[in-house]
Amino acid sequence: MSSDASGYRPLLRTPGAAAFFLAAAVGRVGIAMTGLGLVWLVHARTGSYGTAGLATAGFALAEALIGPCLARLVDRFGQTRVLPFSLLAHGTAIVGVLAATSSTGLIAAAVCAGAAVPQLGALSAARWVHLLREERTGELPTAFSLESLANATAFLLGPVVVTALGAADDTALATAIAAALILGGGGALAAQRRTAPRPARGQTTESTESTKSTESIKNTERTLLRPDFLLLALLNLAIGLYFGTMGVSVSAFAIGHGMPEAAAPITAAASLSGLLSGWLYGLRRHRAPAHLQLIVATGYLAGTGLLLPLAPSAIWLGAAVVVTEAAVPPTLVLLNVLTEKSVHPTVLTEAFTWNNSAGAAGSALAASLAGSTADSLGASAAFALAPAAGLVLLVLSVTARKLGLRNRSRRWCG
């Protein structure tokens, strides 16, 4: 099947799709800039990397914990009603960051900014599900691939802009630009009502003779405390373990081999490999079931990850990273596809956001573990955590497939 028939062009030609996708993409660049921008800004104000680390960690932790709560409100009341309040609170917190004169004030304002930052990726993904529901659900993997490309591009461009402005001593400008992108992109998204999913509170149900029983069933369907979704959350945590391992281990390897300047091109090559892989994956519709595709992708990641601790030089490591990174975008896309299939539509935004939080938690855990391993045993030992994360992903993928088949059999038998 040609890319024209099954690729990105038909998606973006769907009425309203390009507008909400581009609005969210712009805001995501701002989100990608904010964490690193806080490091530069707080260090410039206080002269302390410790304080800068606390502010950034507070921002990330608040985003991971409060983000799903905001997403729950979005699912219940709608994007166009909740998003403006979230943007207002985030913008006010960033003003507090820029105006703060003490370490305590900077950290407190950064935490508030993280708590209120809108989860634009989850909001955009939920709009794709709403737009492609029923007869076009087969295009969701392509839509999620597009989302993955937007996210990867944001985290490729955002840190570069922040670093350039920080090096030029324009740290406050970097944070202000990040906030402007978030508020601009988020505001444009909030203004687009036609493509927004219908809020759960506005959905009516047909009355039946056994209303209480029906509501009980619906409440069970709408909870996220289900084995299939909890497995998906663990899968997202495991892919976060891979991200955290790579972020630290590449730098440790380059420094340990006396080539600190090699870290940047290796990281850039990995990002470009991911972008290409994600773009190619989204060009076609894949006939194999999503669960089976996930097993193949995670098996590939676990296998190629074994090359990383064996790399004898920076060139070999760069090649191994490029080969391994190709598995990451399809894995992320498939996790979104399976999430959409496993949860009730009225909790979809919250589900996507919990997946993001799980990935962030895994990344933070692995970064700490990889750092201590690199200090005590060297970078090659730290890289061994990458195939270990891949193996965890593979085991969880197989378990998820078995659980999915069992649930499907129950539905057929019921």
C-alpha cells in the first residue's frame, strides 16, 4: 500500500486535524524547553546546581503526579473547559519563576509550574482517537506515529534552543519563550472545539430497568485499575528505564574514553534514527495484531541492546545506538494503540497521561541507577541496563498478549 493511501497526508487532510496537531506540536516544543530552561535560569540566579536540580526535579515530579489528575478533569469536563484554567495557572507560575529572588521562591514556583503544565501530547492523542473513531480506527497507528514524530522533534529542537540562549546568558528569555510556546499552542488547541472529544459528564445513557446494575458495569469498565492497563503502565515504565539508562550511559562512555565531545553526535544520531524509524513505521498499515508487533519490537530492542555494553569505541557505540534506537518509536506507538483499545473512552486522556508519568518515573529511576553503576563499574556495565530493560519489556509484552487473548476469549464466550 502506498504512503499516499495509508500515510500521513490523508490524516492531515482530515478536517480540523492539521490545526489541532500543529497547535499541540508548537506547545510541546515549549514543554521540551522548560525543564532544561529551569536548570539554566535557576543556576544563573543562585549559582547553585543543587538548587537548579531541586527546582527541575520538583517541576518533573509535580508534572508526573498532578498531570493525571488534570487529565481526569479533562476527561470529565472537556478539553476546551479545563485547558484554559491549566494554561492560566502555568503562565502565572512561570511569571513567579521569573520574578522570584530567593531559592525557596524559585523552587516553589517551579513546582507550581510543573503541576499546571498541560499534557498537550495526551490531549492531541485523544483528539485523534475521537476524530478517527469507528470506520477509521485502522489509521490510529499512523496518527500515533505522527504524535511520536512531533514529540521526538520537540525534544530534539527544544534543548538546542535552550542551550544556545543559556550560553548567550539569556536564561530568562529561554524560559519566557518556552512559556509563550506552551500558552500559544495550548490556547490555539483550546479554541478548537470541533475536534475535541466529548466530555464524559455530557454523555447520556439510555435508561434501563436495572439502572444500578448498568452503572456498576460502566464504572468497572471506566476504571484504570484493570490488569490490562496496569500492564501497559508497567511497559511504559520499562521503556522509561531504557531512556534513563541511555541518557546517562552515553555521556559516561564518552567521558570515560576521553572523548566528551562524542556524546552530542551519538545522541543526535540516536534521535535521527528514532525519527526515521517512527516515520517509516507510520507510512503503512500493519496487518499483524498490535500485541504481536509489540513482542517483535521489544524482542528486537532486547537483542540489539546487547551490542551496547560490548562497544569498544565511540564509533561502534554510535552504530549500536542507531540500530537499537530504531525499535523505540514503534514500541511507543504500539503502547498508545493498546492503551486506546484497553480503556473506556471517557478515561482515555488520563490513561495516556499515566503512561507518560510511568515513563518519566522509569527514566528517573534508571538515570540514578545507571549513574551509580557507571561510577562503580564503568560505562559498559551501565549500558547493560539497556538490554535488561528490553528483556523486561519483552516479558511484559508476552504477558500482555496472553492476557489480551484470554480477555478476548471471555468476550467471545460471554
